[in-house]
Amino acid sequence: MTLQDEFGNIDVYLFDQLLRERIRTGMRVLDAGCGGGRNLVYLLRHGFDVWATDASPDAVAHVRHLVAALAPSLSPSRVRLEPVERSSFEDMAFDVVISSAVLHFARDDEQFEAMVQEMWRVLGPGGVLFARLASSIGLEGARALGQNRFLLPDGSERYLVTAERLLALTARMGGSLLDPLKTTVVHGQRSMTTWVVGKGA
């Protein structure tokens, strides 16, 4: 088996959380806005209690096939067709919530806040929220479009956050940063920040 087979196209910063055992076998994990399931391959192969949501019917169908292929003991119904901001899961249902390249597709402040609040609601005490999202940290040349949406130098439109916004959200939710904010700047194109928050017991 190749590394690609074992891990898929997992986000390198999520892989770091696995290496540090913040995400462990047996934990109940939600991939909120799972897309094609790039972060689920390893988890499905290794006995994690995986659940996923996406607003795209095509993404949900693809990830249901992935579940059937890699973890046939799990029901494909674990992958639900629903937006992040309107989750059907119970309060405190998960040990880990993953949000990889999702929050920066928010239409406006209201949707962004709703997505964050719902992910926090379904995260249990002692749980981990892992988010990777576009930010304005270290970014030059972005043009404001209103409601914290920007036209980036690479030509895409994204909802951007500042470091101050993420720190304020962390404090408001009563969470704590498990890692300092980590930002990767692709010069002249975009900026991506990793936000890892622990929920108190």
C-alpha cells in the first residue's frame, strides 16, 4: 500500500494533529463540509467513528461510496446532505470536528458565525475543533467586496478572517487555542490559517 492509499490527500496540518494523538482511534469525528472526503481516508481505514456532512449531493454520494469501500461496517447514512450551519446532530455529539477549507466560502458574516456556532454546539467537552480557512494574515493585494468577502490576488472570492477575529471567537466560545494560529502565505495568491481550538470540560 502506498502512502497515497493510506492517507489520501489529507491536510498536512490535520496529519500533524494525528501525529500528536489529539485525534485517536475510537473518537467520534465529524467532517463538516467534507467535500470529496480527502481528510477521511486514513480515519475510515483505521476504525475512527466517522460522520460527515456536505451541502453538495455529488460530494455526499462520493463520500458514501468511499465509506462503503474503506469501512463497509459503517452505514453510508453517516454521510448527511446538509449545510454546516444547519446541522441535524445532537448537542455535544463529537470528540473532533474538522472544517477544512469550508469557512471561507461563507456568503457573509451571518453565515460564517452560524457555521462556527453549529460546529461548536455539536462538539463535546474536551473536544477539538480543527479549522483551516482563508485569512487576511500576511496577505497583500486583496480587494474588499463587503461583509468580509474579498477578491484575492489569485482571482478567487473568499470570506476572510483576521487573527484578531479568530482570537475573539475563541474567547467568546470559552475555548482555548491548542496551537498558536499558523498561517501559510502563498505569495501573491492567498493566505491559509489553521485554527485549532479545545473545548473545556
